[in-house]
Amino acid sequence: MTKKVYVTTEELIDNMNRNGSLDMINHMLLNAASRNETVNIYAVPRGGIPASYLYAKYFKSVNYKFVDKMDETVDIIIDDLIDSGNTIELIKNMYPDNNLEVAVLINKQTDVKYKNKWIVFPWEKGIGCEESSADDIVIRMLEYIGENPSREGLLETPKRVLKAWDEWFEGYKYSDSDIKKMLKVFEDGAEGVRNELVIVADIPFTSFCEHHIAMFEGVVSIGYISNGKILGLSKFARLTKVFASRLQVQERLTSQIAQALVENLSEDVMVVCDKTTHSCMCSRGARTYGTNTITSSIHGRFKDNMALRAEFLSLIGRK
Ligand SMILES: [Zn+2]
């Protein structure tokens, strides 16, 4: 799970000094002042606004103006946080002639200590506000589609959405070593099971595509050659669930399941994922129904033994 980090005002002031953004602004302000010009600053909603207050406290000149909209006159953008950097890139591309400078308190792309953390700013805490930053995003999305988040039916929706997300994406809680423990193999009672093809067919799964966060579902079928180790059958379903409960693409889901089995169970593994329905494909965009995307991940003896592969496919009813 993403770790929540509460940043203090002192830390943010330290950041703006350390990352050079305050110096950059003051340099521009003093330069402009010597030419009797005004620097236009645009604070990106919403976090850029409190961030601007913090910056402005240390400005060395008063020849600046905060403008309410992004246009050709803007010289500096201030924001609290750069996550992926996409928003800033988008703005820069829209105004290529502005020579825009960007000042941010935290840039996750370059400040490694904030990487993969959930940042809570001082202005996101306090009465009625504490821990609410993730709820806020759901509320904003409801507003984005034209809904009224304060009508009765939607009041509890943000909380419910976050709860559902916790469940849908619980796969992030499992580390590689958790998976290793989960796949602890039995050798007891499996002594005779050598060079035998073991198959678990049609394990159903539900996952979410990482491009649209839209649900996709299907089944996973696993075949492996036992080399004296076997695995409880329920483990295959659990393993599938761990990887499916993350943002995925079908190809990677298939290969991650296979890879974990190769590392912990047997070198000879074949995984097929099919009978899939991708809701992002059927409910939007191309609106294609009835397609079946098939992915497979093939390892060890399955790779060059066509007869073995054919036997596996026929036993799972795919031939
Ligand atoms: Zn998608």
C-alpha cells in the first residue's frame, strides 16, 4: 500500500529553497523590476494556490501579479506537486511561446524521497479535512461527470468507492516474498509425482485494465510438469487473484502468474488466459463485443515440445 506522508510547512519551505524554484522566481522578479515590468504568475488549481501563498512570503520584489487563468501572458506556473509531470507538460505544450517557468514544492519525478508516497500537505489536514484527500478525488470525479455529490444517494459513495478500491486492488499488499510463502510446495506425498502433467483449468478472475481502470474478466488455465513438487489446488486461484487485483494488461497478468510458478514450483509451466471480456473495449471506444483475447506464457519443456503443448490445450478443452 502507498505510504502516507504528512509534510510540514518547514519541510516545504526547505524544498523550495533546495530545489532552486524560489531563487528562480526571485531572479525573474528582480530582473523584471529593473525593466519596470510585471511577472504574471498562474497558480494551478487547487494545490497551487496555497503553494503560491507560501512562495509569495519570500518574494524579494512586489512586481508580480497572480492571474486567474492560464494564457499567453503567464510567465511562471506554481503548483504544490508534480506527480507524473503530465499536467505541466500539457500546459507547456499549449503555450510553447511563453517560455514558462515552473515552481513546485514537491516534484515526485526528481525528489526520490517522495516517490511512491501519498503526500498530505498541511492544507489538506485539519477539522473536517483530515484523511479526506482521497475522498476528495472521488467527489471531484462525480462533479466532473455532472453529478451533485451532495445528493443523498451519493453521500456515502466516496467512502464506498475507496473501500471497493481497497478490495479490488489488494494485490499490491503482497510482496514477492509473500507470494513465495503462498506458493510453498508440498513434497510430502508427491514423491511419485514426477514428469506428470498437472492441469488447473478455467480459474475465473476479475481485474482492471491499467489504461482505463475498467474491469476485464476471463479465465486462467495453468499446466505444469511436476518434478516431485505439487501445490495445493486453491493456491493457483489465490495466486491468480493476487496478480489480478492490480492494474493490469492481460499479457502481463498471464506472464506474471507463469513467472511466479516457474520461480517457485516447476521450470515447465504453461499459462493460458482467455474467454476474456474487456469492458473498456465493449462499453466505449470500438464497442467490440464477443472478441476473445487469448494470451499465453510458455516455459521450459512446453516451449519446444509440441505434443505436450497440444495435450495441455486438449485437456483444457481448447483444441
Ligand atoms: Zn482499457
